[in-house]
Amino acid sequence: MKSKSMHASRKSASTEHAAAASQHSSTQPSKSDGQRPKISLGASRFSNWTYAILFLIIDIVGVAILQWAVTISSSRVALSSPLIGLWGFISTMWTDLRFVFVLNLIVLGLIYGILLFLTNRFWIASPIFIIICTVMGIIEHMKVISRYETVLPSDMDFLHSDAGTVATFLPAGSQWTILWAVIALLVLVALCIFINHMDLRRGRIFDGQRKALNASFRVAGILVTGLVFTLFSIAVGTVGTWANTTSKFMGDIPSMWDSVYDAQRNGTMVAFLRQLNPKVMDEPSGYSQATMKRIAKRYEAEASSINATRKNYENDSSVIYILSESFSDPTRVPGLSINQDPMPKIRAIKQKTTSGLMLSSGYGGGTANLEFQALTGLSMANFDSSLTSPYQQLVPSLSWTPSVNQNWSSKNAVAFHPYESSMYSRSTVYKKFGFSNFYTLEKPDIIKYQNKLDSSPYVSDESAYKSALEEMQATKSNQFVQIVTMQNHMPYNNWYTNNQFQVAASSGSQPLGSDEALAIDTYAKGMSYTDSSTQELLDSLNTLSKPVTVVFYGDHLPGIYTTAGADSSNAVALHETDYFIWSNRASKTYNNKIPNSSYTSPNFFSAQSAEYMNAKVSPYTAFLTAMHSKISAMEPPVVNQIQGWDRIPAGQTIYLDSSGNPMDARSFDAKTKQLIRDYKLIQYDITAGKHYLKDTDFMTTPTAKSDAAQAAAKKLAEEKSAAKKQANAATTPSASPSESKSTANTTSGK
């Protein structure tokens, strides 16, 4: 019995020892893993669920960092868009049922996933991911603080090619932000090292013994996450793609007029990717170098024909383009009655000079698109519906950007806009177009006069005009001057004291709401201020001794006509603004009236102003002249809604004839159809093609200097030809006497 008891006792001890050894080995990394056999107190083996929860938390931190980057407490000017913080971005999930926060988590999570599959170490991939987000966030934040503009895809070229100058754009005090970020990242790395030591899996996502199978899973994970991220990035900016549809479904509402607000509203990551690869337009059939050469030759002949009858040169005058914010005649709005005319002076100006109505692609917004068309002669009607804002989606990435101001030297092309230079990325665009100075409310070129009317948050038109006028008076050179006003920008919150304007529904029309009536009353008062300021500007220009031509136009109607907008039959009426072309007394074409001016669209302004000035044209302007002779106005489909930036509205392009009547593209004659085809080919070559026209004279506008040089060259060539003929005649051997006698005898014999 004693022997059996001792044997059992030894067996039990042996079993307990084996169990303890087994338990010890199960909680201890093997030496084959390259880890020390010693374990720390409190160490444990992290589960897959733990990693999943930590993944979500760290992904949220990454999104939060990028949203912090675009969050500012205030702006230097009164913004029409509200400032949205991180909580406002998140809370839209239950306040507006917009899940863009989740969308940004998914997109950023794909990047995080790629890092995890690459490293197979959670505690290595996680700090790398946060470091990437922090670096991106700091760069974004610095640009937002210094320029009130987010990082755009075009900035990547700048960072790559000229990284040494990035430091010059850092705002004051930025070194402290960078220092604290570095400290925080060092703490994060130390924390991850510590947790990695406590995690018995050492952060391995794939921790099994089947190395080949694990490697296959990792490769597959990299390929899948990388492919999804790449395809989403490429397609999210193109209407109709799965990525764009998904983005819209999740609540993405593009707000292209303000890149900071767009990032705050829809997420920094999504807002950036949406501008990465927008579809510009489909390649027209037959596009080739040979085709573009034929087009260039065709309109060179057209230009020669036009220039044979024109005597002036465009850059022998100064030209001012005035985009008057939301300017349009409210008395034309269907169903409205106003107690007083808000624009009697401009109405009188229009009667004396070339003027009419301009078909606008926007309603309540879309300013930069009208501006783009006026400066380039290109049409929004030719673009893909995905390209909603060329200033942000297209121009920054273009290597060739011909625009009307380039007919003057760069030093004589200046722009004025009494607001943020970053709105619609104008500061970037104007540099591309070749403007030497852009005067706004911020450095480096600060607009001189910044007075406001009563309680309005916007700089008055009078101040904008006065700033531009002084610039013109300070030089004897002819200039191209671009003025974009702000006075009549939305909202219209009863800004003005002693407002005599009262609006009501006209007889038999639907009654107006009180808020609608108040907004229209405020707008009408602002219009009357613009009316007076514009007349004063023209009076001042009449005192100048140098010739000046003004192209004045309203960009769109204000988005306040709720009652009229409810009737879809008012679509065209709510997209027609007022314009005029005027020259001062020093010009040769003072009070000139040109034909076919009752209706137009901004892409034809350069052709119309050249015709008004009796100025010679480039082949491109000759094309626009021919186009305008067939179609007076053209714009994409329009709707009675405040301009959205999701896409250009679906439907047929609007074409108007010289009487303002809609035209059916199916009934166009052969010449008009050819012009439409040529327009698309020209626009594609400039914006998305291979720039075949760049190496031709298609964009070259004649000047007095160029014509004189051409005439001198022609004269020299003629003189050389005449001299060569004389030399050839002098060196031709004359007949000898015997030959002459022989010839005479032969002739006599005959």
C-alpha cells in the first residue's frame, strides 16, 4: 500500500510539473521566433477582436487628425459658408443622415490596411499610419491657416519639384505646432513599443505556422485593399461611376466654391480624392494632330478675312472685364412687381451701346464657371458632367492655359476681388493665366479700398472700382483688368438702412413669402448701389486720355426667387443676366453697336469685344466669331436651383438664336454642325488632349508691332526676290555676233 501511495504521489507530481511546464510554454514565445524566453508581468496574447477594435479606434484618430487640419476658429472675412468642426462633421450622421464620416473612415482604413498587410505587425503599421496622417494634417493645416485653402492635387507637383521652398509658406508660430506634433509622435512610438512588448503575439496579424499560406493572404490583402483604394480614387470624381455613386449615397455634397468648407463638410480625404482625377471630356472622334492642323488652317483663313476689314489692335486699348456678383434685372423675373427701378443708369447705358442678355449656367452660384468661360472662350457645355468647377478641377493641373488677358503683357494684366484670394482657387488660377497682380483682402497684394455699406459684410462695388481705377491711372500702359465684385453676394439679410424698395407678387401671380420678399428688397437696394457706382466708374474712365473698353456682366441671378423658381417654365428666364460692352470717349469705337448682341454667353465675350473695338483677331477668336454668328448663346442644361457641385444637370445643351429662342441641335445646318464639332476638338486639345494647337499660331492675336514686323519681313523678302531676279538677268550670257547673224539668216530663210 505504501509503495503504491508513493508511486501515485510521484505520478501526480510529475503530472503537475508537466502541466506547469506546458502552461509556461504556451505563454512563452519560442526561441525560434527570435524572442527572449523571459516574459513581462501582465503580458498577454491579444485576440483578433482586440486588434479589430484598436484598428477602428486608430482609424478614427487618423480621420480626426485630418479634420483638425481643416478646422479653424474664424476666418479673415465674413464667409457665406459656416465653419464646421470635427463634432459637426460626425454629428451629421444623425442630424442629416449623411455618413461621410464613415466614408472617410473606410477610405483612410484602406491605407491603414495596406500598411498592416505589408508589415504584418500591428504595432509597426499603426504608428506609421498615424505619422502619415499627422504629416498630411500639418501640411494641410499650415496651408489652411496661411491661405484659407486646402491642399490640392496640383500642390503635389510643387512639393515634389520645389520642396526646399515649402518652409517659406509656413505661418507664424508653426514651429510650435510641428514641435508638439513631433513630441506626440515620439510618445506614440514609445507607447507602441511598450504595448508590442506586452503583446505575446508581437502584433502579428497572421500568426499561424503555415508561412506560405499566411504570405498568400498578405499578398491578396495588399492587392485587394490597394486595388479598391486606387479604383475609388480614380473614379470618385466622375459622375456615374460606382465610386461616385457610393460617395453620393454616403452623403457627399461637393462644395467646390470653398475648398476648406468642402473638406470640413465632406471630409478632408474624400474632398481631396474627388479632385484627383475628374473626367474632363470624352475624346472627340477624329482627334489627331492632322485634324488639329486642318482646323488651325481653316480659321487662319477666317482670321485673315476678318482682319482685312479691321483697323485696330486689341492691346492698343485697355480692357476691363467686370463680373458683377449676382447682377441681373429683378423687374424681368416672372411674377414680381417692384415699386422702383433699381438700375435706371445701367438701363440707359445699355440703350446707347452694345448690350443684351447673357445666358448663365448658374443660378445662385457658379460664379467661377462664368468667369472661366469669359476669360478662356471655352464652354461649360462641352465638358463632361463631372467637371463642375474648372478653376479647381482642371486649370491647376494644365500646362497650357490660353486666356484673353494674354493679349497684353503679363505685367499689364491685373485682377481685383475684394474677398479671399483662395475662393475658387483664384490665386492659383490667375497665376496660371498670367496675371501679374491679384488684389484681394489678404497679402501679398491687398486691395486698397475696403469700405462696406451699412451692415453688409461685403466690400462695396464702389471700393472695388476705386481700387482698380487708381491702378489704371497710375500707368500710361494699356492693361487688361479683371474685376470680380462681392457687394451683392448672398445672403441678403436686410443689410441696408432706409431701403425704399418693396417687392410684391404681380397681378395674378403666386404670393411671395415674407423671407423671400425681404431678401429681394435687400437685393434690389444693393442693385441700386451697383447701378450708381458703375455709372460713376464709367464717368471716371471718360476722363482718361487712353482708350478703355469695358465688358460688364452679371454672373447669375441670386438664388432668392423661390416662387418663380417653382415653375420649371421659368428656367431660361432665371438664367439670363444683363451685360454691356462700352468704350470711353478716348476710344475709336465710343458708343458702338454691333449686330447680334441681344443674346450671348460669356464664352463669346472676347469675340464680341474684338468686334466692338474693330480689332484684329487670332484664328481662335475668328472661330468664336463664326460660332457666335450661328449660335448666339450656349450653356449646359439649367435648373431653378442654387448651383450645386455634384454634377452639371442632366439634359440637352441649351442653344439660343439671336432672338433668344431655343434652338434644336437636330436641325442645325452643315456649317453649324461643323462649328460644334470643331469647338469640341479645340476645347479637348486645350484641356485634355495633346496640345497640338500650342505649336501653331492659333492663339496668336495680331498687334501693331507684329504686323509691322510681318510687313517688314514681307518687304525684305520681296526686295531679296527682286534683287535675285536682277542678278539672274545680269549673269545670263548674251548672244555672240556670229550667233546673232546665224539666227538672222535662219529667220530670213523662213
